[in-house]
Amino acid sequence: MEYKNFNQDQPYQFAMYNMNYMSRDVRWHNQDKLDAIQEDITIASLQSFAPLLLQRAFCEAMVHGNISNKEAKDLLTHFEKSIGMKELCSGQLARQRCIQFPPSAGGKSHVHRQLGFDPENPESAIQSSYQINPNTFTASSASASSTTTTTTSADTQLKMGAVLAVLSHLMEEPCYDQLRTKEQLGYMVWSGSSKTYGIYSLWFVIQSTERGPAYLDNRIEHFLTLFYNEKLLNMDAETFQSNVQACILTATKKDTSLYAQAGRFWKEIEATSCMFNRKFIAAEVLATVTHADVLSLFENSIKKDGGKRAKVSAHIVGKGHGEVDDPLFAAQQDAGAILVGSDIVSMDGFKSRSALFPPVAPFVAAAKAV
């Protein structure tokens, strides 16, 4: 989930920010920026640096609406000349890449755990993310043999996103009902799916006044077991198809404004995928998703004993929760949880030890792959 800034008064936003930081290879943490600002910065040093800032830069722009191709190019050329910007030298432009979460087979996970930004805030929070590795993703075949098949890169991305969208939709209401309504863990309870530089994840976010993050982590895992056994495993075909149709309606929802359309296009540019008609292609792929597809994804990548599971959590411990919650986390460590650390240095170490997914290639032939 893209999350660049956070409100220090909201622990759930702090957890989301740390998860965002651990998922991306190139990222400056806000604390790093604060530390830099407190160094010996003078007006003279700022004045000498400012002219150098855009001496060489990479400019990416999107122009759409009532304008020709030539007019759009002229507009960008005029902008570059106005600020005297030259192109970056070869090799200076780094493409953003997603951190590959370590395997979590057997119920293991990696946890970054720290005290809240505000030491007087009594609320704790957690974000748990389950990453879906496109290199190990398999989709169930529609054939009677029920075998699994791997697909090409473009097809894999589309199918994986569609299957996860259906799973996320199926899970959203039961998650809120179980963790918010029945267990009353906190007012802020969410689940969903997101994409980081082309890599998909299923995530859960909870903020609680009463409970610490290790307890919340346990309840998320308990919910996943309940959801699988009571909802997903034996779901009838009619219920499943009605949920698929709901996902298709959401995917093909019309843009309400030119601003909304621009935002949708810009997401494609940021992700370097450039599939501007994604919503229509995604709807076609969603129509092919089967119950077996969703079961396969859950059993392999989400379920506690899934062989392809890759889970990372960000724990924020609120005031007064450590005494009860620390023993629960110690028990999780005994069961295989691995502590990343409690500061920015430890998160940087986690990223430096982790592999990176390859940069996402544009979906040049994606439209005809459906």
C-alpha cells in the first residue's frame, strides 16, 4: 500500500508507513529527513544548492484531454527549457523495485516492532502483509483434471491481480464483522489488497486501545483460519459468482471526473506498467477466476501452513501494552517469528538482506494476451 507520510498521532498510520518503507528499495524515512534538517543548514548553503538541484533530472509527464500529440510534446519541451534542465546521465535513472519478503512457510513471519511515535498514546497498531510472489503463482486450470498451470509474465500479473481482487472482496466484510464487530478489537479495522511496483499483497490493519500488536497478530491469524474453514472452503457456486460480478462492476466503474481519470492513468505510469485500459482488461480476466483459483492462492500464500507464504508485520506498541503483549510476542518468536528490529537501521538491514523483484516491464502485449 502506497503510504508516504503519516500522522504521528495515529499509530495505525505509523505501522502503515513502516510497512511501506520495508517494501521499497529506494526510500528515505521521515526520521532521516528530520535528522538531516537538524544538521548545520544555513541560508547560504541552501542558496548555493538550489541552482544545482535541477541541473540534471528525469522528467515524466502525462497530458490528456483536448490537446494534440505535438502540443503535448511542445509543452514539456518548453517546461524543460524554462528551468534549464538537462537529462540524467546514462545509468543515473534507477527504476523502483519491490523488496521480496523472505519465505514464511510453517507459520514463520518477520516482524518490525517498536514503541509508538507518541510515548503517551495508549493505542497500539499493526499492519500484516502477505506478499504474492509472481514467480511461484499458479492458477488452477479450467480443465476437468484440475491441474495448475503457470503463465507468461503479463498473463500472470493480470490473473494474479484478478484472483487476489476476488479474495480480498470475499474477505472484507467477514474480516470487519469478526475483528471489529464481534471481537471489538478497535474502531479501525481494515483488510484489502495492493500493488507495490507490480507485486501484489493482501494486508490487514488494526488499531486498538485495549490490545497490543502481538495479540492483534494472533487474532488476524485466527480470523484467516475461520474464514478459510467457514466461508471459503465450501462456498457454493452461486455465492462465488455473485462476488465475482461485484468485483467486475467495481473494476469497470466509470471515472467520475477528468481528475479521477488522470489519477488512474498516473498510477499506471508510476508503476511503469502503462496499461491505460487496465480496468477493461481486468474485467475480462476477472470473469475467468474460479473458486479453485482463489482456494489455491489462499492455501499456498495466505494460509499459515502455506508453502509459498511470505508475511511481514509492522507492530506499534502503545503506552501500557508492553507488559502484557511482550510475552505474547516472545511466544510468537518461539513459534518461528523473526524480529526485524525496532528502528530505522534494522529496517534498512532487513532490506539489504532481502532479494529484489525485477523491475516491472510495460504491458506491451497485455491487451492481446487476454
